[in-house]
Amino acid sequence: MTVARKLTITVLIVGLLAGVAALGAYSAFSATTSNTGNSFASGTVAIGDNDGGSAALYTAANQKPGDSVESCIRVTYTGSLASAVKLYASSGITNGARFNLKVERGTQTTGVFPACGNFAATSTAYDGALGSLPASYASGLDGKNAAGAWATNDVVAYRFTVTQNDDPTPNAHTSALSSGSHDFTWEARNN
């Protein structure tokens, strides 16, 4: 055998042994574990009322001092996250000092919106000039007494009583005074 041939065979054997050694080094003990089915979902904040969001709580015309209108609405929280609920009015209230608004919180199980049925007051949220009712969430009235958090399926009934204030100024009422069109908003925010 020639030296070149011996050298070639030696190189082939060394290469083959290196491959086997690499294969031997590559095989080792192994174990795994897994954690399956991971997911992440947000909670909900949802609020509604028994007027369907489309009906006026009150409308009145031709009122005189001392006349009042009383209406009730039930607000239900259906979100999954505990939330703070605030009541506030839209801007647009005119002659706000000429009308008094009293908002009471309570319970009610009978009566079709806006009738008050068996409303039973538990606390007074507001009693003052219609025009002084807060107009934003930040300054809004607490939905529950003592700023209690709302949980899923909490219901609070509200009784709104609007009264025409007395104004003894002579000749001051030759035209009708109006509160203007305004809205009330209950807003829920997760803490």
C-alpha cells in the first residue's frame, strides 16, 4: 500500500470517528414541561337604565311657582369590574336658578318609566338649583350613597323632583322661562 493511500484511509477513519464522537456528544438526557391554554381578557364596564336611553325623564309646560314634576328611573350596572358611577348634567341648562332639582336615591320595584310606583328613598344625592348640578364626571354626584362601588347587577332607583321657584319680581314673567333641553348622564368608571 502506498503512503498516499494509507494517508487517505487514515483521514477517512479519523473523519468517521469524529462523526461518531459528535453523534455521541449530541445525544444527552432531556426533559420538558409545558404550560398550555394561556389567555388574557379584559373585564367590562357597562351601565343602562329602564328608559332604554331614549326617553325624557320629564317635560313640563305652563308651570307656576310651587308646581313640581316627579319622575323615576332605575339604573343597572352590568359590567364585570367594580366601578364608580357618577351622575351629572349636560351643559345647556338655562335659567337654572329658576328651577329646583331634588335627586333622591332609593329602591323601586313597581312602576313603568317614568312613573315612581313604590319608590322608597334611602338618601338624597342633590337638592338645589337645577343650573348648579355638576356637569362632568369629575364633579358628578355619587351613584350610590357614600361613593360605594357598583358590582355586577347592582340597581339604584332615582327620583327626580323639579320645582318652579317663586320669583316675586313685578312684571318679570311676561314670557315663559325654560330650563332648556338638557340631559342627565350616569357614567361608570373602573377604579
